[in-house]
Amino acid sequence: MNQKIYNRLLEIVKDYPHSLVDRDLLSLLVKYEFDAALSCSTRSAENLIVLTNLIDDKVMTNYFGGVWKQLEGDGPSDEKRLTARIKELKPRTILDIGCGENHLKRSFPALTGLDPYSAAADIRKPLLDYTTGQKYDLVLVLGSINFGGIEKIIAECEKAIRLISERGRLIFRVNPGISHSSDESRWIDFFEWSPSFICNLGHGLGMKVERLERDRGGRIYFEWSALKPKQ
Ligand SMILES: C[S@@+](CC[C@H](N)C(=O)[O-])C[C@H]1O[C@@H](n2cnc3c(N)ncnc32)[C@H](O)[C@@H]1O
């Protein structure tokens, strides 16, 4: 869950207790604070967690559906270096989770790009809603498992691991919690990844860290492969 939005909603309800019964007032306040217009049917004053998730979805759609731009700079996840690395690994199948503009598809036409907020995606779904019997030799997670609380991050990592084939591999770029500069991203809850979290979570989920490198803009690049071949 997006804790930033939830905490702000609690403050709003404390300042305006009547907003819990006056749904029009709550809608006005939510629009003012989060720039999120919620239709009558989705206004849910009864459950602030439900409301938090609805606002979070609006904030993410607004930001990643049009405002977000890739960082400039050099690092292991740059398109050129990453393309060379992928060719070295020779995957037969690739899933790009949170593919954004789906640029890697230019070099790997058979790649599947998954992204709930991008019109360029092959499949427009959030990772946790993606169901398939397919396994992928390579799963890319470039900046896309980074939003919300630790329970969501772990569930998404487990899901990404379930999607790799027997000797498959995951390539990640993660943000250690650095906020983006644009105003539209102010309510996004960036998870604070760290080298210790990468190693310990990986170990807990049966994954070995194959590479761990600094990436552009203070981001971290790493690769996970299964400690034992998956069954
Ligand atoms: C920082 S951008 C990176 C985009 C792209 N991977 C790149 O490196 O250029 C994060 C991407 O993750 C996507 N994303 C956010 N939440 C997601 C989710 N639950 N499942 C899949 N993709 C998600 C966003 O829409 C956005 O395109």
C-alpha cells in the first residue's frame, strides 16, 4: 500500500471529520490534494485503504502514462549495454515487466512488454494481475518493482521469480528511494532498495546475486539466478 497517500488521508479525515459522511466534500479534498478525480461509484469513505489504492492508481496512471521521462546518463541498464548483455545471455524468451515505451522490443521483437500504464505495452496489466502458463528465460525488472510498501515489493519479486524458466535469470534496476523531480510524482511511494535488501531477500527467495553494480542516477543494477535449478 502507498503509505504516503494513506498517512495524508488520515490527516485530512482528522482535519475534516465530516468528509467521511459527506462524499462530495471528500471528493473535492481528494481532487485538491492528489489531483485525483474519483467518480461517485469509486468514492469509498468507509475504507481508507480502498481509497488509498484508488488514489494510488490515479497517481501512477497520470505519472507513468505521460509525464515520466527516462533519466539521462550512463550505466549498465542503458539500452546499448543492456542489449549487449541480453545477447550474451541468449534467452529464448524475454518478459519486460514495466516496459515503459517498450524500446527493447526494437532489438528483441519476440520480447513481451508488460505495463499497466503504458500504451506501448504488449500486455496492459500490473504484474500481480498477470496470469500465464509461460516461463521466460529472462525477466527484466527495470525500475518497475519500486512502488509501495515492503509487502507489495516482496509479493512482486516472488511473482517475477515464478515467471522464470528452470535456468532463467532476472535483471533488475532499482531505486534506493530517490524521489523524482516532477510535481506529478510527489505522491508516489518509492521503496528504498539497498544492497543488503537485495542480497537478503534474494537468499530468502532462493536466488543468488550474480552481479551488483551502480547504475545511473544513484540506481542499483543487479542480476538474480536460482540457487538451485527450479523444479
Ligand atoms: C521508472 S519506469 C521504467 C520504465 C522502463 N522499464 C525503462 O527502464 O525505461 C517504471 C515503469 O514501471 C511501470 N509499472 C509501475 N507499476 C507496475 C506494475 N505493478 N506492474 C508492471 N509495471 C509497473 C510503470 O508504468 C513504468 O513504465
